[in-house]
Amino acid sequence: FGPRMPAMPGGFEFQEPQATADPPLWTWRVDLAAGTVTDEQLVDAAGEFSRIDDRRAGRRHRYGYCLRQRDPQFDFSFFTLTKHDIDSGEVRTFTYAESETCGEHAFAPDPDRSGEDDGWLLSLVTDAATASSDLVVIDARDIEAGPIARVHLPRRVPLGFHANSLADG
């Protein structure tokens, strides 16, 4: 589950850059017994910084999370979180305020539950209107409800790209 693009946008081109950095989402299925890989476009909508529950890395997974940006020219203005149900095709979204830009959302699993979307999505969100940053927590089961918690940080944190969540111990 992830974006597919012919060239890396944002100044990292290894070949002729494409006209837009608005990559559609794809899935890849690896059949180890047959030694084959198949791919399929998941949706027409763009998505970047795709994530799954890391406990499912390398295994079949149903849910994927990614970001959409305001400007298709890849200006790092990510503002909409999407949850994709790969089995049903259902897409759920949460959109941040117009002045906010989010980073990649790390999946933090609920240690007391084992469902694939039992956990939280964590991201640093910067508000250009207030020059401030928050750590935002969203319930992965219900992203449309928006943040269940915001931890205001004492200083603005510059936009970052990738994020991870690691269990203590």
C-alpha cells in the first residue's frame, strides 16, 4: 500500500520529473510460493506518507493510512489524513484546519487490544496562524472524529517527514 510515481518530487528527481506530484495509491501482493508480485491501483485519489500498523509489516493488512496535500506540486502542505480499507475500498478522512500542516502519522498500537486498527495515529501538526505546534492523537478506528488529544508543544517544531512510534521496553 503506497504511492506510485515515475520520479521523486521535491527536488529529488532521478529522472525527468513528472508534471505533478499527485501520486495515486497502489497495492502490491507478493506470492512467495509462486514467486510473483502483482500490483493494482487502489484509488484515483492521491496519497503520500502511507503507513500501516507496523506489527503487520510484511503480512497481509486491511487498513492503510496516508496524507493528501493542498498543492499537487508537492509543497509539503499535508492537511488531510485518509484511512483506506483495502478489502472494502472504503475511504475515511479527517481534514485539519486551513492554517495547519501535518506530518506523517505514526501508528501506535493499543497494548490491550489486537485488532488491526486498534491504536492511535500520532503526528506533529504546525499551525501557521499561531506559529505553534501540537502533538496530535487520533483514534485509528474513527479518524473522522478528529483528534482525541492535542499536546501543545512549548516551541514550534519544523515540518518533519517520517515518524515512528516505539513501545516502551
